[in-house]
Amino acid sequence: MKKLFFLTIVIISLTALPILLFAADIEIVENTGFESGLTPWEDRNCTLNHSSNYAYSGTYSGHATGRSASWMGIKQSLLGKITNGATYTVSGWIRISAESDYIKMSVEQADDNGTQYIGIAEGTGTNTGWVQLSGTFTVNITGTVSTFDLYFEGPAPGVDIWVDDASFYGPGISTDATANFYMGT
């Protein structure tokens, strides 16, 4: 009887293991508030600076300057960190150098369907305060993905962008944990 009870507990435990390992949502973006420098943030064909001139919270923000097109801005690769089919809560605080202009938060995704530029949220930025962009994003990858970047863009060429407290929150990479178990007899 004890062996049957123990075997039942083991089976229930192994069945629940993937749920326990992958149930919690996590922050996918690294260095969300630029407090640790620029890494792993990158520019989108402009100049990216670590700025203490403006910060929504903390001391620093990311600052994109030298922008010659509206799509230029600040990005972070989330490649290898997201789960296909999962929905994420996405946000970021943006400030610009113009009195008022268009701002946008997007994903660049390259997979077997080609390269897509998918808008998550848009609004009007100002030089007098921070504006939060927020929305949800459901990952829909076809085949192999080679690029998956969260980025901030939008104002006219020549307008600087500051970004702070960016977030891409949801499930991390999921794998079937039970695939690593071998049940011998």
C-alpha cells in the first residue's frame, strides 16, 4: 500500500512539474530603466546615449539623438526570450525634445513570413513631461524567427527621444520539462 501511495505522489508531482516551473510571468526586458548603462539597449540607426538629463524614475534614461527618419530610435532584442502564442503586457515612458509630436512603441519581427513592423501603442509626446505608452502583444511567429526587437520611434526627424522604464512582461521561454525525465522499469 505504501508503494502505491508513493508512486501516486511521484506521478502527480511529475505531472505538475511543468506547471510549477513555468507558471510565473517575468520581465523580459533587461535594464528596464537604463540604470546599469546602455547594455543591452541599441540604437536604430541613430546615436544612443545614457542620459541623466531626464529620467522618469531613478537617475538615467536612454536618449536617441541624430535621428534622420521617424523610425529611428531605441531598441532591445528579445530574441530567444519570448514564447510563441503568449500574450505580453508592454509599456514604456517616453519624452521628446519637441513641444508635441507623434510617438510609437513597436515590435520588429523577422520570421519565415518576412519582416514585420507591428505597432503596440502610439500617442503624443511632449518636452514638458513623460508619456506612458502601453498595450498588449501576442507573439505570432511562423517558422524560424531571426529578429524580435521591442523599439520606440515616431517623432519627426531631428526630434530627440528619451525612453525609461520599458517593460515586456509575460511568460519566459517554455519548454516541456518532462522531456528530460526517463522513466525506466
